[in-house]
Amino acid sequence: MTVLVDAAVWPWRGDRWAHLVSDADLDELHEFAERLGVRRFAFQGDHYDVPTAIRERAVALGAEPTPSRELVKRLRAAGLRLAPARRPARWTILHDGPATPVGALLDRDDGVDRLDRALAGLGEPLGRMILGRRPGTLGVLVETGSLVAERPRSVDAVHLTHPPGESPTVELFVGAA
């Protein structure tokens, strides 16, 4: 099992970007991305897009620099490559500002209620919050005073990261109608 990263050659937002993949297991990829401080919101279904500085840290942590064509070949051989039409849709950002109850931003449903319970359980202080939706998923990223010790039970997935130089963040995901 190997985490692979190609060259950072794709320009976007004033930087060059690379693809970070696993040639065997998505859990391995997510764990590696978490160690890098890469947010789960950045996951593209079979890879993470990472800027030059993160690519360099990935190589320092053991990611194997791999030409793009070889990276895709190994991703396909592992059965992990998704056709563009099968990759998750882009996130629609519904809120980017101070932490706010999700129910104040969206109509109440089970997913909204579950996110609000999880947010209430994080304690204080909560800082910036990003609420996003893509088909089948609601996600919240919130800056916290510290990393959460316990996984909120109301959500389907939780990811804790502490990117260098940034506040700890908690990402909460639930299925959405």
C-alpha cells in the first residue's frame, strides 16, 4: 500500500496543484491526508487536490512522487479510479462565517437536527463555520478551541484536523435529503 503524489503542475488560485492518491485503500489515503492537515471537504472521490507546499510535506512524510500517467494507471489497477461523472459534485457553500445553528440556516430535517446536536456537543468557543451541501451530503467545518476528545454520535462521519498555523477544525458529515 502506497500513497502517491504527482507533480504540482495544475494552476489554480495562484498556486500549482497535484493529486494525492492511494494505490490500494481509501482509508489509507484519508489517514495520510489527515496527517497532512488536509480537510475531508477537499476529497474528490478518488483523490485529494493539494497545493505545492502540501505536496512537498506529503513527500517528506513518505508519499511516493509518481508521474501523472503512472498515478492514474495504479489508481485504475487498484479499482479506485472514478470516472469524472461518478465523482462527487462540488460543494455548494451555504454559510461561511461565525458558528451558527444549522437549523437557523436550513429547513429542519433529520440531517440538520443531527448536525445541530453535534455542534452543541463540541462546546465553546466555536469560531468560523462553513456549511456545505452536495447531493446526498451535508457537511460542516467548524474551528474549535481544541480538538474534540469524543466523536459526536449524531453524525455519520467526523474528521479532526489541525493544519499547521491554523485553528483546530472539526468536520461533521450527515446524509442529506
